[in-house]
Amino acid sequence: MSCEKSPNQFTGAEKYVLDDELAEIINITMALEMPLLLKGEPGTGKTMLAHAISESLNMRLIVLNVKSSMKLVDALYQYDTLTRLNDSRFGDSKRDVSNIAEYIRMGKIGQAFTADEKVVLLIDEIDKADTDFQDDMLDVLDQMEFDIMEIDKTIKAKHRPVIIITSNAKKDLSDPFLGRCNFHHIAFPEPDMMERIVRVHFPDIDKELLQNAVEAFYRLREINGIEKRPATRELINWIRALRSDPDFKAKDLVKGKTPYLGILFKKSPDYSLARNVIERHGK
Amino acid sequence: MFTNFFYTLKNAGIPVSPTSFLRLQKALSIGLVNSLNDFYTAARTILVKSERYFDLYDQVFAHHFEGAELKDPDETIISDMAKALLEEWLKNPKEIANALGVDESKLKDMTPEELIKYFMERLKDQTEEHHGGSKWIGTGGTSPVGHSGYHPGGMRVGGISRNRSALKVAMDRRFRDYSQDGPLTQAQMGEALKRLRNMVPEGPKDQINIDESIYRTMKNAGEIEIVFDKSLKDRLKIILAIDNGGWSMEPYIEIVRTLFYYSRAQFKDIKTFFFHNTIYDRLWEDPARMRKPFPVNDLVKLDPETRFIIVGDASMAPYELMAQDGSIYFEEYSGMPSYRRLEFIADTFPHSIWLNPKLEAHWSYTRTISMIREIFPMFELTLDGLEKAVSYMMHKN
């Protein structure tokens, strides 16, 4: 079996903290040239990973944001009938109306296939689409080619893109789908990992503030009955807010003061629940 | 390579496919896997396709590569071992005594409690490794608890392995949280019910109908006319009828409440009714079943495309379902058995189902469940059941 091994191995990027396990999974996936399916709680950095890969390997990133109403063909190519209709009526463009190929625009997958260099293709939140879409798309990714019906032409991938697929779903995707990808589940980071992540975003952060904030964050996450638990994104925004407040002192967090709760809890029942818990502890 | 490991995974209930196994071989052959650590990660990412099986994978991995030390013996393991020793002792005192290198008669005089204590002390003394000889905890010894011992329980002490870290990872069972068991949460329900939708044209006309535009343009002899359509939106109507009375539904209150709150938040057009045990002339719009009755006959006025979902354990005395005046409430006597009413509902709404919080395995023990199943397709109120129910309701379109 011939298999070109990527000379550049993935080790992490400037704004992305990677654990060894995940790094290895990505390298294996890239070597096997298979799509990698990433699952995990919102805020564990599934989407960020694709950005990080493209950044560190210096490859262009193409993002396909899946929508629930999306059809597979939208992701492959579009036949711009309206422009053609318009051109045929007024004939004031340089395009050749009788040549349909001039009215074919590539969708995101099509762009990844026709790109002149190897790219990273991120298919974000695949679970939004229905199962048929997923299975059909995997066929395309498996064969690395698709047909444009209107001009009877087969588009073959010039270079196999690195494909990252993310899903928020708790339930499993269909079996044929899973059979064609590698799989990884990103667990929510442990506190020490989280401190490293925060430090990547705020290199000059005060140690005391970092520790207290992360500690308070995990305490707040554990409150029973919270519907949408704050994730990494919320923590980083929260720390940004804390740092920009001149009156705020890192010691306050230990004393049980927790300003800017609204950054962490975005649903009003969650917010008031957290508020109550904090006040009870404060007394 | 690792064929046994593959079959152990399969036997443990992880859905692993031969294709993925071949893929793993490919990964091995291109030299990406250089340590057991690598193998742990590679095999998991290639073979295991859901985090629900990660925990099981960890267990199988630890079990399969058990040439390594599993865990440092702590107090409970030592006391377990002492107990196992005692059992062995009771079966074959002579062998144990020989293995321990003590006189059989000396141990014979001890009570079981004293024996346990004695064993535990001996076990704790064994902090250093002992190989070979007649030492009773060591890798080559003849002891019932050693590495190659013949105790069926297979407890082991000592034996350092270079493979430690991957196994330690596996031993941690980090993914226990994602195992399949556990109660149904709102998020899981959302996943199951997400596909329940009914797309109809709705709202402003903002989508171009290409076929129609071309047709009209042709008719206008080339003068372009663009035709717009309404875009498709989800307009699914749902009626949720919940059995909220009686002690028989008591154990399921939590799960039914989750379903109720979730569907209220999720579906734009939802009506909720309540009943006790089964449906007679009236449904109730208030949970207390007192103030707001809704005549069952009026259901015909509603859209027959509505998905009618009944949630209940369907467990009652057979006469409540079959008798003419079956209701346990006097004022509900109506002259028509509940059975007929249910048939009426099933006829009115072709997309109707019954969700039962009781596990399917127990259904056959209750007569009324079998009777109601003749009228409504019945599904378990679990993740799997909900998924089946949803695909049933979507398929009959």
C-alpha cells in the first residue's frame, strides 16, 4: 500500500493547547488519510482544532458550516441558473452562455477538491443535517470525487484534504458514517490543562488570578441543576472581564465574591441559581 | 496482529468492524505505532466509534494486556487476598502451609479470624519483590496469589511492567461517565427528538423557484420573470397526553417531567393533556384534572397531521379498559369503554404512538399493555425507544 507520510507532524499551534493523545490521533488520521470525527461538549475546542492544524501545518482552511436544511449538492457545487438566465437575456457579460461550465460555482467541498495545494477541510456540526446527508457526503469523501450532473463532469480531488468533522450530538451518527472515519471524543479539560489553556490566551496573567479564577470556574461548573454549563470560551471571556476591571482583586474570588456572573451563565435560570448558591456560601 | 484483542473487544460488546481492524493493521505497518501507549490511542481512535464504549474499551485493554501491574495493592485488596487465602486454606491446608513455608499444624490451631490476621500481616510484609523459590508472593512462586499462581481469582502483586502508563490510563476509566447506562437527560431527549419535524412552506416568499422562473420567462418570450416561493419551515403539531395519576406512574414522574419540559421548550405547536390510567370521554388541560376538561370528541376538530403522543404505563385493571363504565371515577361513566375511545384517537390521528416508561421486557406481564399495543404502536421511554418512535412517526408520511 502506498501512503505518503506527511513530513510535518502536528504538535500544536500558537493558540491551541494539545494533549499528547490528541496529537497522536491527528497524526495517525493524517497518515491514514481518513476523516477524523470529533465529538465532545461545546467549548472543548473541536472547531479550534481544525484552525490550529491549518495554522501549524501552514495549510489553507476551508470551513463547511452544516445547516439543517442543507443538501449535499450545496456543499459540492452550485449551478448559477439565474446569472445564466440573465446573461442569455441581456448578453452583456463576457461569459459564454452556451457553456454551462462557466456557471458552475464550487461549494466548500468542491473548493477543497479543486484546490491546488493540500488543504484542511472542516465540516462543522455535522449532526445538524439529517442522516442521508451525512451518509452521502461520506461517500463523496471516501471516493474523493463527485459528478457535476449539468456538465457531466467528474471532479476528482487533486490532493486529499485533511478532513476534520465535528459533532455535538450525544447520540451516535449512523454506522456507515462511523465506519468511514476515525473517532475521538474530547473530554472537558482538567483544571491543570485549563490553566495551560488560559495561559496561552493571557501569557502575562497573574498566577494568583489564574489559579483563583480556574478554581472558582470549576466550582461554579459543578453547581447542581445548571442547564448550560460554562465552557472554555466563557472562562476566557470572564478572565478578560476580570482583568479589565481595575477594582477587582484576585483575592476576592476566594472570599466568594464572583463578579460578572452573566459572562459565565447565559440562561436566566442558571444565572439566578448560581447567584443563590454563591450568596449562600458567602454568608 | 492483535487478533485476539480484536475479538475480546467484539465479545465485550463493542461494535468493531473488520474494515477498521484492517485499517489498524495499516496504521501499524506504516510505523506510526511504536509503544503500547501509541497502540492504546491508535486502536481506540480507529476501532471504537463512540465515547459510550470508551469505558468498556479501557476495561478490555487493561484486561487484555494484563501482563502489567494493575494497581498497587492497598488495604482492601490485601484483605481480599487474605480472605481468598483463607478459602484456599480451608480447601487444601497442606498446600498452603507448604507454600507459606510454615508448619501446617501451627496454622491448624488458629481460628479463621486469627488466620486472616496472620495472612494480612504476612501480605503486608511482602513489600519487596520476590522471585522464584518458595516465597509465597512472587512472580515465579507457587503461591495462590502470586503472578503465576494458580488461584482462580488471579489476584496479583508486584511485577513491574514497562507498559505501565497506558494501562494506568486504561485503569483510570476516565470515560465511565459516558457509558450507556444512566438516566435520560433533557439533552439526550433533544437528540432523540430533533429529527421530529414537519417542513411546510411558511413565512415571506424569499426563495427563488428556478423551474417556475424559467417557465414564465419562456412564456414571456425571454423577458425575465423571477418567481419566489415561501421557504420551508418546521411546523409540526404535537399533542402530548400524559398519564399523571395513580401510584403506578409514581416511579416515572422524573422522566416524564423531563420529557414534558423538553417538548414544551422544543416544539412550537404543542398541546398537553392529562389523564389517569386511560382515556374516557374527557382529557384534562390542567395537571390536577379538575378545572379544564377537553371532550375527546372535539379532537376531530384538530389537524389530523398532528402527532399524538400518549405517555403512560398502560397498566390498570382490565375492566378499566374494557368495561362500559370502566372508569374508577364515577363522574366519568359514559357508556363507552375506554378501549373504543383509544381506537377513536388512533383513527383520528394516523401518526399516534404510545410511550411507555416501563421497560419493554416487562410489558408481556401486564394484560392491558398487550391490549393497548393492539391499538397504538408502543415504544419504551428510553433513548433507544424515543429514536424508534421518532423514525416511526416520520416514516409514515
